[in-house]
Amino acid sequence: MPELPEVEITARLLGRALDGAEIESAVAPGINALKTFDPPLSALEGQFVAGVRRRGKNLIVDVAPGAGAEPELALLLHLMSAGRLQLYDKRAGPRDRTSRLLVRLSDGRELRLREFGSKQAAWVKLLRAGELEQDDALTKLGPEAWPDPPDGEALAALLDAPRPLHSLLRDQHAIAGIGRSWVDEILWTAQLSPFKRGSDLDAEERAALRAAILTVLGDALARYEEVVELPIPDKLPMPLRVHRHEGEPCPRCGTTLESVHFEDYVIAYCPTCQTEGRVLKDRRMSRLLR
């Protein structure tokens, strides 16, 4: 699933390329993707793109009645696990079965929400600007993980739960933007066990965790700014050091990276750096060693 760095770089690149572009029309070939009906997609005709931004893992395309005018409409999108928002110089053909939303521009370009696989979980809402902040997708989000994650008492309160850090940091109601890939990198950087409970962290560990969030997400974005350009590739070159690298040497200490497999995701970690030398048993075989 695209996470904060991937969604942020998408917003930045598309925002630069689309600023002031006039919308000719919009259609939703993936009928399951469109979650609203009022206003209709036809309300976008003749409007102008006023910006593209991110909230958590959501993308927001602001739309105004004229260049430089205040936005009156907003497209709110969530890519889920297999969606991608891309700008194309040519419009989709009738055989393109991946399209979920097509925003056609007057200059011939097309902003296209595509989704791979059969689940069709990506979604889009067309909202009036005044309704955007009241939408459940945004009101239920926790504070942003980047660029200014909670600190001090606010961070202590956020983490004060008897839940494993790996689960807690992926909870968008607790903190917005982190998912399965980057949580492994953050916990490895902070040298914290993925199964340590948030409520058990002391002040020094909380500070290390916040610093790791800033470093990992900030470095990923800086890397994307260097190497990613339009057209945005479907698979970004994620600068991962731990996630998906189980069985390889730890970049910090050289210990073999281990993993714990769940039904639909894998946790990667370093036993020496994170779990005091303990190798956690795989969920596929038995219960975890505590």
C-alpha cells in the first residue's frame, strides 16, 4: 500500500504539473470506486485544478472555478493497496480495464486513477470544499507522522496503549501515514522491538521513536525528490533497508535479519538491535516468544 512518502511525492509531482489546468470532463469507469453522487462528476467540467495535497494516506485534488480562485470542490482519493494516481499525455483507450477515474484536461492530458488486481478497493469522493474536513476519512485520522509528529506529552498520550508498537504505529486513528513498509524501517532505526508495547516506552525511547519517524520518512522523501519524476512509476524505488530484507545482514550490526509472518503481512527486524538477541517465532508455526 502506498504510504506517506509515496503519497506525498505523488501529490508534489502532480501538484506541480497540474496547477491551473482546466478540466474538460470526468468519468468513473470503475463504478465501485466513486463513493459520492452529489455533486456529480459533471460539476468538474470547466473547472481548474488549484492544487494537489496529502492528508495521511489520502490524496486531495482541489478544484476552483477559475485560475487563482478559491477552491469550491475537492476530489478525495485513497489508493488502498493497489491504486495509483498518474498523469498521462494521452487518454485511456477502451481496453484499459485498470481505470477507476479519468479526469480529462483541456490540453489533452488525463489524470487517471488506476488499480491493479481484482479487489477494486481504491475509492474517490467528489466533495464540496466546505464538506471536505467533515468527511469521515479525514476526521478519524490521527496527527500527521510527518513533518511534525507529536512530541512530549502528546506523544506520550498517543503511545499510552497496551498494544505492540508495530500495530500502534500503523493505526491511522493513532498517527496518520505510516504503514507496513515504513514501520519496520522506523522501529529498526529507533532500535525498538516491534512487539514492545507503547505504554512501556520510557521518555528516552519515545524520543528515539520520534526522531526515527522524522529521519526515515524525511530521508525517503528526499530520495524520491532526487530520483522520481513524471510519469510516476507504478512501483517506486523504495529505499528500504530492513523491510523485505529478511535473511540478509543487518545494515547496522551484521546480524541476520529475521521475520514474523502473518496472514497478509510480514514484520522484519534485527534480533541484536531490537529484541535483545531473541528470535521471535514465526506466526505461521507457533506463538510468539515474549
